Amino acid sequence: MKKSTLKNIIRQCISEVISEEGQPEPYDQPTDTFQPSPRDRTEPSSFYNKFHAEIASLKSTYPNISFGYIGNVWNEPGMPKDDRSWYIWVGNKKFGGYDTQDLPRMWNDWQKKKQQFLQGNTDIREMAANTTNKLSNSEKNKIGLAFKKAGLDGNGRFVKKEQGLRAVTDALSSLGFDLGMVSSDMIMGDTGSRNFIFRRANAEGQDPFTEQPEIPNSRIVFNWTLLAPDRYEILAYAS
């Protein structure tokens, strides 16, 4: 191979590892981890704030809309620091699946597609039917006590997060409530937070295939954190 050809190959390889700012991506030698560039740090965080403001503005019309992630933030040497996927949920519908660094693109796509995504959502119709179905302060307190007794106040430990979710379901059932449908992909990852709808259980003798309207003024907030292998901390409450 000619020396000039070798130089061209080396020059091309070097150019491919230079970031958009014209400098090599920062590298943390002591811990062997990738450090986000200034652009990586500022852009996603600003769009994260935009999403929270957007969701807050939509809450009055879509009370069960939420913004959050599935995945983890890693601190182990040699591993990516952030493998979270971000979503917007309305009930059991979800929009997203974007990486943290893709939050700017998710924002642009959301602005283009949100009307289509929200169209036909049942929140507005159900709100009209649920004006007398609100959760009282007394009922909220009872749920809090039942969750605490089941170790769902952050002090209990669970081998699997699904066991914590089962404890939530049982506690609500004991008080005459049913948790809304929860699919496995809604609680993926070692840490996360989700808001779930819930409703009053059917009275004895009612058609079991006819659900009661969802509670319009409250959601079950479910937070999970893996503290160690087979050791989850669960914090749940009625918002």
C-alpha cells in the first residue's frame, strides 16, 4: 500500500470521530465512560421542559395524559449512561419510543401528529359522564393506608415489580376499585414511573363485561426502582 493512500485512510478515520462542534467527543479516562457534549446536555433538557409544559396545558382536557420514560440511566463503567425511551400516554395509547438524545425530533413529530393521536380519545366524553364519580378525600386516604399496609409506601421490598403491581391491584380491590388495564411494556426497565387509571368495581349482579367509568379526578401513580438484584422499592399512591 502506498504511503499516500495510508495517510488518506487515517485522515478519513480521524474526521469520522470528530463531533459536530469540531472536537472529539469527550472521554472520561478514569471511568471509561462517554460524557455527553454540551449540545447533548442542553438540547434534550430544553425539550424535556417543553414536553412537561405541553402535557400540563392538556391536562384539563385529557386528565390521564402523561409524559415519561421506560428504561434506565446507567452509571457502570463502559456502559451507556442513558438508554431511556420516552413516551406520551393517554390511557392505554402511547406515542413515542424516542431516545433521550432524540427528544428534539420527538417534539417536532409530536407537533405534527398530536391532533391525529388525540383525535377520538374518550377522555372528554367520559368526563361528562363522570362528574358524580369523583374520588373523595376519605377514599383517597383509605387507599393511602391500604398501600402503606401492603408496603407500597417505599418501605416494602419486592422481588419483582410485577409483585408490587399485584399488591396495588389487591389493595384497590379490597376497597371496591379496579385498576385499569396494564400491559407488560408499560412497566419495563429497572426504574420508572407511570400513572394508571382506575374505576369503581361493578356491584354484585352487574354485567361483568360492562366497566364502570374511570375515576376522573385521580390516577394511581406507580413508581419502581431496582435497589439490588431481586429487590425492588415500590412507591404507589392515588394522585
